[in-house]
Amino acid sequence: MASHRFDTAGATTRIEPARLTGATVAFGDRVLWSGLDLVVDPGEFIAVLGPNGVGKTTLLRVLLGQIALTAGTAMVAGRPVRRGSTHIGYIPQQRSLETTAPIRGRDLVGMGIDGHKWGFARFSRSRRRRIDEAIASVGATAFAHVPLTMTSGGEQQRLRIAQALVTNPQLLLCDEPLSSLDLRHQQDVTRLIDNACRTRNLGVLFVTHEINPVLPYVDRVVYVAGGKVCVGTPDEVLRSDVLSELYGSHVEVFHHGDRIIVLADEERSSHLHAPEISDKPKEIG
Ligand SMILES: Nc1ncnc2c1ncn2[C@@H]1O[C@H](COP(=O)(O)OP(=O)(O)OP(=O)(O)O)[C@@H](O)[C@H]1O
């Protein structure tokens, strides 16, 4: 894991992408999670895991400045969180990109620089270069000029990653970027994000229900369940005893070849799961 960034003068400057201290989020009487201490290092790939509805997206929204902590502090790039920070690249949970407007991939990537504003900035040479570089870095050059409606889900996800990277952020927040992708595209997208993490020295928080495609790449996991959060390496956290304590009910972690399968007894922990509650054990990863 890289932990230092080199400036142009060759001196080492350490920029901390994110830091949460004693972080707690509650909505009314409902405490979503509490007491989270987490420092995201430069070049560190962290997976955020846990069942539905426990507050994984909320964690990203805290760092985006969209949800205020009930207690504790949240910093991004050494400063208190604020909305609209260019230090953050964000890949939101997948929404359909279908639109009647003739938007192309490179338009989408450009929106990472200037939102949905259209104007003279569109024609600046440096802006064009940044967009071209971001598109090339995710291997999307061949289809960046095609209307988005004519691109596949995997191609759109590459363009979303380029959009998140175009401001050269220090922190990349990814909210279930693997959903709706087949295994090959899950692996491609995970590799791309890992490559951005290592080569750009940026911190990555990657929310996912698919543990196995990301396992080869992650440095640490943040596991949210039962109103609590556990942070550590996959070997430290993805264990039956650790997760049973976190869930407050029996959880089995199986190793099958390279794969990890987490089975939680939904009946006993159904209050942790939303909205589809099953009386069968649920495979989380
Ligand atoms: N602004 C808000 N006000 C009240 N409740 C909220 C707010 N934002 C989120 N919640 C609730 O907090 C809970 C956690 O939501 P969140 O989307 O963070 O969960 P998640 O772990 O990302 O779930 P999933 O895996 O299903 O995407 C949900 O029950 C949600 O309805």
C-alpha cells in the first residue's frame, strides 16, 4: 500500500484523504452506527460491507457533506467535510443513464468538472485534455463519442469512473459500482478502481455486496452491522466470531477456494436487514 504522495519538488507530502473520529449517525431515536474511528490512507482500498439498510451509503454521504454526523468529526483532505468538494470523486449507486438528450460519454465525464453547466468552459483546451486523460485512463476512448444510450452497462460504468476521476480527487467514493454487472465486468471495474487507487495514490471507499471480486485488492474492510462498525484487514474482520459479535447473532464465514461466503441468520437479525427480510440464511458475499 502506498502511503505517500510526492510533490513536484520531490518532497514528500502526506495528504490524508479522509478521517472519521467517534463518528455517529442517528435519525431521530434510531442510531444507524456509532463510534466509528477510521483514517483512510493515500493509496488505500477499503471495502465497505454489510447487509441492506445498515448505513453504508450514509457513510459516503457523511463524507460528501450531505448528512451531518450526530456526534464526532469527519474530515476530507485535512479539512472538515463540505458539499461539493473537488477532493472527492463519487460514483453513485447505479441509476439508468438513459436520457432523451443526445449525451455522449465525454459529456458525462465533463460533468465531473462543471456539473451540468454548459458554457465557454466546454471549449477550453485544458478541460478537453483532462477529459481525454480521464477517458483514456479507464479504456473508454473507443466509445466516448457514442451516445450514452448506445453504450453497454459495463461501458457506462467505465465512463462513470472517468467522471469521478476527472477532478483528480484524493478520495474516491464508490457506491455499489458492481451491481448489474456480470462477473467479467465486475472484475474489470474492480481492477480499474484499484489501478486508479495505486497509480493516483488516492484513498478508496468501495461499498459492495459482492465481497469476492474485491477481496484480492482490498487493504481493509469496514463492516457495518447491528449498529456497530468493525474495521480491519479481511483476515481480521471476515471471521465467524468477529461478525457474530457485530451482528449480535450467529454468523458463519466459510472459505471455499478463494471465495468467502458470509451466512447470517436473517431471522435472528432481521431488524438489521431492509427491506427484503427472509427467514432463510442470507449469503452476503
Ligand atoms: N436522511 C435520512 N433521514 C432518515 N433516514 C435515513 C436518511 N438517510 C438514510 N436513512 C435511513 O438509514 C438507513 C440506512 O440507509 P443506507 O442507504 O445508508 O443503507 P445501506 O447500508 O447503504 O443500504 P443498501 O445496502 O440497501 O443500499 C435506511 O433505513 C434509510 O432509510
